[in-house]
Amino acid sequence: MKNSASDYVIRVHTGPSELSPEPWNALLERQAAPSPFMRLEYLQALHQSGSATADTGWQPQFLSLHRGDALVAACPAYLKSHSYGEYVFDWAWADAYRRHGLDYYPKLLVAVPFTPVPGSRLLAQDTHTRHLLLRGLQALAQRQGLSSAHLLFGDAADLDSTRTQQWLHRSGVQFHWQNRHPLPYSSFEDFLAALQRDKRKKIQQEQRRVREAGVVFEVRQGAQITAADWDFFYHCYVLTYRAHHSTPYLSRDFFRLMAQHMAQHWLLFIAKREEQRIAASLIALDPQRGLAYGRYWGSTEPVSCLHFDACYYQPLSWCIEQGYQRFEGGAQGEHKMARGLLPVNTGSAHWLAHPDFSHAVADFLAQEGQAMRGYVNELESHLPFKPLAASGS
């Protein structure tokens, strides 16, 4: 596609390997909210490992915007034949289309597969090229006769651009931990001291149960994570899905590619009892910005409170020791608040081709948005921390 009013050219790519990591990642680093999940190596690994492909319902339609030989904007986009692995739920919209004899799928999705981490999605040099890229997405959806286009977990610049094109906006909530401002925590005990007494005692009791069960943790970072470690982690990861009668989204080969191309972005906690490995928790890292992301966990046997220790307390303690600024706990989970993770708004944007459905969804989102604001206000009235002036008591 070519913009007749300029020398900009938009290209559609049927696989992320058609793009080069260097210019893509250079664009990513210019954005307000980059994350390791938007690095081209991550997206390429999802495709090359068979995790996010047309066969699994994720047909790549990556867009790139060029001016001459220069890449000036780009985004990951997929034709989706279902809504699994997205974490922004539109099943009711698809059902409404079906009941009216219309096809909701395929739809066009701008997102990182299986990764509900907020951040920049429309990688662009400036506001103008971001708008051009967004118009290219909408033109692609219209040209292919798609029902809709969606941008999930975008940053403020992404969402502002969609407003100019009259896309509908949807709010969600996640739970993130922040290292204390104005001074960071000096230790995990310092963090616990900032919590209300009942929250502090509960965490201490849960960690005591894990210790009394004879469980200790090993920590491996980056290249320290061996192939055997990855094998054990993947075994645990599969068991988690099996326990919920589900199938893992990610293949073992995906994690092999992560170890090969993005090892520095991973942190692994391995739980052991009597020298036997019994659980693993995998954390993603952005070392440059001091950000950590809770991702996957699994265990080979039940131990009371082990999940909380492996997925929250051990990572938070590590973040404090290493001076990391934020730990994102992933999608959903009010139980995270009692463990010091606070509610944070997330945003997505949606364009629906059918005007009647667009109006109906707009009405739904207005009501849902009001309810979401009330929900967040309610959550914020039950924060787990003592008043700041009393935190040292």
C-alpha cells in the first residue's frame, strides 16, 4: 500500500522473519513504553516455534511503514480466527455477530500473543507516522472485509492515535508492585514493614509454611539457566495447564529460542525439597529499565503457599535486592493486592466495521467503563499499606 500524498509506503508481512530486528528494535527503543515482549526476536520466536502461526489461529499480518529505505513505523498484527490468548475478552461480541448471521472472525489484532503486558504497540518515529500506521491497519481490515480491528494493552500514544480515528476504548485493570517512593525498599523486611499488620502476618505465615515444608529456592538468571533448567521449567509449565484441563500456548522450542536470543531477559526460581526439584517460576526482565514481569509457574507436587512464595515473595525480594522499580503481576487477580500489588488501569482500542454493532459496542463499553471506574475506586479504598507516615512503626 502506498500513501499517494507522500512518499510513505506501507508493507504487509506474512511472517515476522521478513523484518530485520535492528531497525525494528531501534524504533521500539524510541517509544514511551517499550518492553522485551515487543522485541522482534520475541515475536519471531513465537512464530518460528509454532506457538503463534496461522495453524494456531494467529496468522501474521505485520505492518511496516517506510520512507525511502528507512523504517519509520511498524507493528505486530494478526488475523485471528478465535479470541484465545488475548486477555481482553470479546467472546460476547463474537456471539452477537453469530446470532445475527454475521462473521466476527477473522478479525485483525494488534497485540503480543499470549502476553497481557501493557506497552507500546504502534512503533513510530513520531505522531504523524503513528497515525499513518494506524490508518494502514484500518485500510487493511477494510480491504480484506474484516469485521473489526483491535489494539490491546497499548500505551498512551497508541490510544491517543486511535482516538483520532474514532476507535472505541476499553479499560481494564492489572496489579503491579512499585518500589516505594520517594525511597526504595532496603530489604523484603522493609517492604513487609510498610504493610498493614494483618497483611504482613499473612505473608510471614505463608513463607513459614513453605520453609517448614523443607523447601528452598535456587535463582538462575540469563545464561545461568541451563537447558536442563529450561526442561524442568517447561515440565512444570505443562503441568499447570494440564491441571486446568488446557493446552499450553507456548512450545518447548519457544523457550529454546529465548535462551538463544534473549537469555538476559529471563529469571528462574527453582524450588527444591530434599535436593529434589518440585516447582519453578519464570520471570521476564527488562534490565535496562529495572522492570520485572511475572509470567509462568508450575509444580510437580502440592505444597501449601508455594505458589505465593515462588511467584510473588521470592521475585519481590529479588527486585528489591537488585534495585528494580516495578514488578507486574499479569492479568487479573484481586488476591495480589494483599501481597502489595496495586491496581493499575490498562487500555485497549477497537474498530468495528458494521455501524450498528459499533454503536451497540460503544454503549456497552460506556456502561462497562463506568463499572470499571467504580471497581477500581473500591479497590483503592482497600490498599494494603499503612499510611506513609506510619510505615516505619
